[in-house]
Amino acid sequence: MPRFALRNLYLLPLLCCPLMALAQFDQCAIDTPSAVYGAQTWLEMGHPLNMTTERLGRLPSSAGAKLIALAYQGWQQGKAEQQISSEVTALCKTFTADDLLADIVDSPWPVLRTVCGDASENLLTALNEAGAANTSAASVLFYLKGEEPAPNLLPLAEQTVALKQQNTADIQILERLYASCAAKTDAYKLALGKEIYVE
């Protein structure tokens, strides 16, 4: 038995290296189309990059977020799908499989990773459906929550109304609302989650 182990020990690195390269290739084969088509879909739906990154389940500074940002910018610049895919694949190959998998979580996603996008989108939708011309923040909240109090959602509703009254484009409103919410503490986000999610 020892003779077998010593004689074949030199094969171990050769067996491991192709598997690591294959694992990275396989992850890029998943992450590239996810970034390319996910960015295209959310951009077409009017979502800014920061919300697109969240909607695709990535943390802002992660390797996956960098792939999404490159794809999103490619679509904004009017590049062809093949060119965007090639650029994203090239960037993806610069990351390890561990980098690409670092921020992925199993469903359901935690409130801290979804609440800002959901709150921003719900507020803008409610404002647009309520007829944005002279709508107040209180009216937007009533539209969303009825008479249920929502003290954490109120400042975001006020910001939504103020931006809409300044004729800010919807995608910019979403971007600013999301950024404002994302900058808040985790305690605030958890409290906000209790106001917008039904338990």
C-alpha cells in the first residue's frame, strides 16, 4: 500500500488543478448570462444599477456586482449582446470561484438584502398609481398601508413625493430612494421590513 501511495502521489496536483479550473469555468457559465440578461431585464423595467444588483441577489462590492455593473453599462451604451457577454466573461475569469460565490445566499433572502429595493419600488408605484400631481406622502402611505402607521416608511415617502414634484425621472427616483435607504442602519432596515412585509 505505501508503494502505491508514493508512486502515484505526483498525480494528485494534476488531478486537482483541472477540477479547480473547471469549477471556475462552470461558475462563469452561470454568472455571465445571469449578469447579462438580468441587467438587461431590470434596465428595461426601469431599475437603476444599485437596485438591479440587489434584485439579482448580489452585494454592492462583490465580484457578482462587478459583472452586473459591466453588463448594465454595456446595455446603457447600446453595445451588442455578444460584445457585452464577451466583456463580462473576460471579467468573470479574473475572479476565483470563491469570489463569485461569496455573496450568494439561499432563499428566502434576508430582509436586509431586499427591503430597500422593495420599499423604493412600492413607494414609486403607489405614487404613480395615486396620480403624482398633487399627492402627499401621507396619501402614498395610505395607498400602501391604509391606516396602519409606518414611521420608518414616511421619510422615504416624503422623499419620493419631493423628487416627483421636481420632475425627476422614475429611474432616478428609484436610484436615490434605494441609496438613501441602503445608507441607513441595519436596525432601521429591519424596522422598515416589518412595515412593508406581511408576516
